[in-house]
Amino acid sequence: MQPTCTVKFFFLFLHKIFPMPINRNALIRYRTIDKCLQNRRRKWTIEDLIEACNEALYEYEGIRRGVSLRTIRLDLSAMRSDKLGYNAPIIVRDRKYYSYEDPAYSITNIPLSTRDLGILQEVSGLLIQFKGFSHFSEMSEMISRLEDKIHSEQYHSPSVIDFEKNELLTGIQWLDILYKAIVSSTVVRLTYQSFKARQPGDLVFYPYLLKEYRNRWFVLGMIKTGRDIITFALDRIQQIALMPEEDFRRQKDFDPHTYFQPIIGVTRNRGEAPVQVVFWANHEHAPYIRTKPIHHTQKIIEEGPTGTHFSIEVIPNFELERELMGFGEGLKVLSPARLVRRIQKKVRLMHEIYHSSSVYPGYE
């Protein structure tokens, strides 16, 4: 089976077993109402819910026309019923204010139904057949997550796979709107404040790519007043507004498949070329580095009585320094000289911190 045929068959299968019971706008309204009713620090009238849904539809879909009172009433009725499987405990207090009777309830927490489990098992069975295809190699983790979820729900048992996650991760709410902006080539206005900036600033931005690194999300693109690729961390974005009336510009030289090849992480210093970084690791750390290479260009130069010499071809950046220094006394960078000096400076500053009681008074 050719890759294109396999992909077409896969999505036709998903469309068949996942008939769309509600449209996207309705789903946005349900999720918005759910978030409102979970917020018990505020009293929600039906007018407040209408306003919140209007704001969400404009943010995610660019829809300006108002949601009617009748629509929200029908939404509340649908959420209360078994029609969508929610059975939401929505109550009205003082004949005016809407809330959940159960403060812990959310439509995102409802258990999977027997039918849902059956569908997931069909999807999982299909995906497992594709594990051997090279063009589906990136789906292995997703398949494992799906299988673990099915087992956990079916047997009411805890998960047997603990994937890395960060429950307190901020900025994740911007993923959806940025994804849609990239797919539709839509300009956005970002309100952004870096950790070093005293005040947030607004900038017009052309988003090209979303990138995850160490459980943190970034967006790459070009600002209207520049020509270089810039990386913004999603957790430092304060607001995003779509600008469909603006013409979208592309940076002709940006190729997401090659942009990250010469670096570790997400920071690529402008105008710099890859250099050979040589480092030594002792016998304790060398096996970890050998079995999980720091970079895809990693090579073993020499194995000696005290440890192993490795080399990688990369553009030095902050993430590289943090990765190398993470091995502590078990790794020493030998070249290039510029990188050695930077790490020596950091080691010296660390030494001063640990040998100075004035830095953290009261913690001697």
C-alpha cells in the first residue's frame, strides 16, 4: 500500500467511525460555558455566558456575529442531557446565576462510554497495523498513549505508562489559535513580555511553526518589521489577536526540516555556522551519552582508560551549554575555546555562589 493511499484510507476510516455529532462552533460554545461554570469566583448570568461565547468564537474562528439567547439556552439544555453524554449538573441560583452543582464537575472529566471505548479500540487496532510503515513512525508514542488509555478505562485500573507531562505548564491555551493561524496563513498580533522585559509589547507576527522542547512550547516566525526567524515562548505570550486583513509574508529561506538540524533546543544564533564540539565523559556518564546521543551528529573519537571522547557538529547556544553542564563533574568540554571559556565562567560563578553565605543570607 502506497503512503498516500494509506493516509487516505486512515482518514476515511476515522470519518466513518467518528461521525461529527456537533459542529465546531457548538463545541467551542460548550467548552466556553464549561470553563465559565467551573469558575465559582464569579456569578454567571445567561448574558455573561453569551458574551463569553462571543469572545471565544471571535478569538478562535474570527466570527463577529453575536450568539443568540436561544442558542445558549439550547446549549445549556444539550449539556444537561444525555444527548452528548455530558449530563452536566447545571443549576440556576436565585433564578439568575448559572453554575455547576458539583464544583469538581467538568465536561472534560466525564468517563468514556462503552461505545467510545469500542471506537477507540477500532482506531487502536488500525493504527497498530501501521506501526511498521516508515511514514507512520512518529505515531508510535500516540498509539502507546491510546492503548494505555483504553486499558485504564476498560479495566478501571491505573495507567501502566507514565508519560512526561507538566500539569502547571502555562501558555498551552495559545496552541490552538496559533495552529490555526499557521495553517490558514493568518497574521497575528502578539502581546509578549520576555523574562528580561519590564513591560509587555505588541508586535505583528507571521507564525510559521510550533515547536515543543522539553515539555515547553515555542512558536517560530517573522515579525513585520524584521527579516530573521524569531522564536517566542508561548508561556510569555499575554494575548493573541488574529489579523486576517493583513497580508501574510513568508521568509523564503526558512525550512522547518533543516532549521533545527545544527542546534540543540530552539535557539539558533543568527549568522553562526556549526562547529565541532569535543568533550570528554567519564566511565559513569559515557554509557548514557552513547545510548542517548546529545545530537544526531555525535561520534565517538576515542575510548580511553579514564573515559570517552565524543564530538558533535552544532551551533553553540544556551540549550547546548545547559545540556553539557547537566552532567556536572562527569563531563568536560575540550573545544572550541570560546565555548570552553563560557562554561568555565559559569562554573566559576557557581563556585562563588556555593562558597558565599552573603548570596542567600539565613541559609548557611
